[in-house]
Amino acid sequence: MNEEAWLKCITYLYEDCHIPECWLKKDLDMLEGDKSFKECINRIKKWDFKEPSSLFLTSASPGTGKTHICVCMAKKFWYSFFKNNPDMEITRNTFIKESELLNEVRATYKESSKLNEFNIIEKYVNTYFLVIDDLFCTVNNDNNKSMEFARRVLLD
């Protein structure tokens, strides 16, 4: 293991992405589940981040390991990235909760905002690796408008 790359990876995820320290200690071998879940974990372990380039969406009940998987994927990606690009600096959060992303987009609707919706979405689209945690979990009492907003903004 390249210790310098590992330290840079963990520091980035903790300080810039604000992933709690307890999550950074997790690895894929700690997950348990049924056969299809284990197959998914094994595919992630083998993934070289080159082929296929992919979108990974997971939906399940709370406590099933979705965030755990996402943190492990982020650790694997960023370790590989910093190992191969030791001088590269990443200056934006690439692990964000859907509610935080939606708050950023909503802030652009204020008259005082110098940004628009497109600027925020573009910032996240133009990144090497992005995790949107708790996707479609943001719900309010306004007829689920938050969930519809997320589907419209994030998937269109």
C-alpha cells in the first residue's frame, strides 16, 4: 500500500467531504447480506474504475449498508486516484447528501445569488467521482415536492 496516497485519500474524505471518522474505518468485508448483495460487493471489489464506466444506484431500507458501500467505493477510488496522481489537489466535495445538494440548488433562487441551478449541477457533474448519499430520501410535508424536485433536477 502506498502510505502517502492512503493518507491523502483519508484526509480528503474526512476534511473536505466531511465523512465521519467512524465511516472511514469501514471496509467491504464488514458487510453482510444475501447472495445478490454479496455479488454486488464482489463486483465492487474487482472494479478497476476504468471499465465499465458506470452509475451505481442503490435503494433499500435504512441500515442495509448503502452509505457503507458508498464510503468504501469512495475510499477505493480516491486511494487509486491519489496513488496515480500524487500531486493532484481536489478542491471540491465529491461525497454529498442529497439534502445538501438540493439546498445548494435552492440557494441559487435567491435574488442575491450570483450562481444559477446549472452552475451547481455542473460543479458536481464535472468531477472525477461523485457520491450522492441518501438519494431520494429528502421528503418534506409539502406533498413530497422535495422528492420530485430531486428527481427532476438530478435525473433530467
